[in-house]
Amino acid sequence: MGGVVSGPTGAADIHPGDAVALAAALVRVDSRNPSLVPGGPGERAAALLLADVLRAWGLRVEMHDAAPGRPNVVARAGRARATAPTLMFNGHLDVVGVEGMEHAPFAAERRGGRLYGRGAADMKAGVAAMCAAAWRAAQAGIDGEVVVAAVADEEFESVGTRALLAHGVRADAAVVTEPTRLALNPAHRGFAWVEVQLRGRAAHGSRYDLGVDAIRHAGLLLAELDALDARDLHVRTHPLLGRASLHASTIGGGTGWSTYPEQCTLRIERRTLPGETAADAVREVEAACARVRTRRPSFDAGVTLAGHQGPSDVAVDAPLCVALAAALAECGEAAAVEGMSAWTDAALLNDAGVPAVCFGPGDIRLAHAAEEWVEVAEIERATAVLERLARAWCGST
């Protein structure tokens, strides 16, 4: 099938439970994150569309601003009772920039069995699948409640899910419908952004007796961090995620050819495994600085934590993983268990006491890419699995 998905995109034009139509409608909405893209419109239009659709489908819908003009959509399906089981489906509505894309970013073009557009894989197909699955499960009759949370700002600071949790929204377990190619992803790494300010002494390039080269000192530190990576980090492993790692993200300093640089800024990203913390990463860099200083007394550096997100980990034999694996098998899907390569809001949910895993249509390797698409059939397959999970988790009436 070729061409552009045509027709209106109003709530009344999307049949209840139609995940593919909803995914296309959401892709057509420009929801670039304004914290990443200057002038980006944000998630409001996508949130309003989704709220209208879910109300038309009969779900109980609320909207709460995660940031001014940037709402979360919280919809509920099934029976709300104090003792009933609850399951959350969580996904984000914001997308990244579109510079360099090889196709129209918001046309929702459909060809070769694929839906193209910014956010098609990351993660409007997943949002559509979770909404359709919640509706279908409720239609089949469930004894508990499915909470659908479509949030703002995951791509920058996860303001949406943080606000969701601050608002008191909880469930017994959660599935974040990030693109996993229908594999069960119960774990992912965290990250710590560590900034090192190296201080030298400015002097004319001919005055080696006065100058202290902050950039050369950064090189000494980089060599020490390289040794740390080779000596220690490669043996810290997780069965699904592989090894811990670090890399030098940016470096800058100096003022001119003939001047000793008095400052250099080195930024390092440390990808953390479950059980590791951002504070651990800072201590590693501080220890590396101390080792350099024993060899080079003029070495002077300050280490700060510029940002971080924690890792996420749910045991593969936890009730949620067992239930999702069973749902996959019942739908004729391979119950592949893998580690998620990217950070997600699952970590925030887990930290809040809501066991959360990732599962959804699409390939994370296409996220933020020049060409972004999702298999249309995969949207339907994901919806079927999520519906089966919701029915099993919440029980039938």
C-alpha cells in the first residue's frame, strides 16, 4: 500500500480499538519537545487529540499539566475498586527534532506495510497499541482497572512521568510501551553526566616555566579513565545489559595558539548498571583525578554531577514478566527477553514502587533516526499481547 494516510483525524473518525488509525493520527501531530527543539509546539495538541479519542471510546479521562501547557493524559478502563488489581500502560507523546529526515516527518505515510513519521516508532505506535488494548480488554470484561498514562517530556527530563507520580497515579505493575520489537525488556541502564573543570595557569606559549596546561591535564585524566574502563568496568556486567561503560562526551578549552590554556572542561557520560548509582560514577572520576594528582602535583580539577537517571531492573521471574511472557506465548509470539539499550521512564516507575518493564512495537534503533517507521502489523500484534496481558492481570468479570 502506498501514499499518505488520508482522511480526517478527529476523535469521531477513529473507530474504537483501532490502534493503527490512532497511531497514524498521533504521528500527524507535531509534538516536538520544546526543551529540545526551540519553538517546538510540545505535546498539547497530541494530548488533546488522544483525550478526545479515549473519551469517545468510553474511557474515564483526566488531563493534568506536567509543565505549563504540556499536559499528561490519564485514562482508565475497567472497574475501579479498592481491592481490584491494576495495571498501568505508560508512554510518551513528545518527539525529538526532524532535521535531516529523509521523508515528511508528520505525513504518516504508509507504504510497504510500514507507517513512517517522526515518533512512529518512538513511540506513538506504542501509545496507540496500549490505548487500543485497554479499550479491548474493558470490552471483554475485566475485574480490575487498566490505567493509560500518556505523558509529556520523556525525551528531555521526564517531567511527565515525574508529575504523574507526584499526582499520586499508581498501579500494581506497569508496561512502558517503548519500541522493543515485541521483546520483553525488564532492564535498562542508567546514566550519569559527570563534568570535570580542569584548572591550569595562563602564560605565554614560550613560558613553560610559568604556564600550566589544563588541556594536557585533561589528556592525563582521559588516559586514567581509559585504564578504569579496561581494568574495572568491563568486568561489571548484567545478564541482559552487558557491561558498564563510560565515554568522553565533549571537551573544550584554551584561547589561542600561543597561550597556555588556563581551563578545560571535560564532560563524561557513565552508563550505569542496576546496583550502581550516579554517586558511584562521581567517586570513580574523583579517584581517577586523585591518581593523576599523585603523579602530577600541578593537576587541579573539580568534579560535579551535571545530571543523571537511574537504571531499571525487574527480575525475569517477577509476576509481571511471567504474565507478559504468557501473554506473548498465547498470542503465538516468541517470548524473547532482552535488555533495553536506552533509558526509559520505567526506572522512575520502579523507583516509585511500581514494577515496570518495556514492551512495544517498533525498533529502538529507528528512534531519532533520519528514517523512522514501524511495521503496521506489529502495532496490531502488540495490541493483541497487551490486551491479553490486561485481561489476565486484571481478571475477567
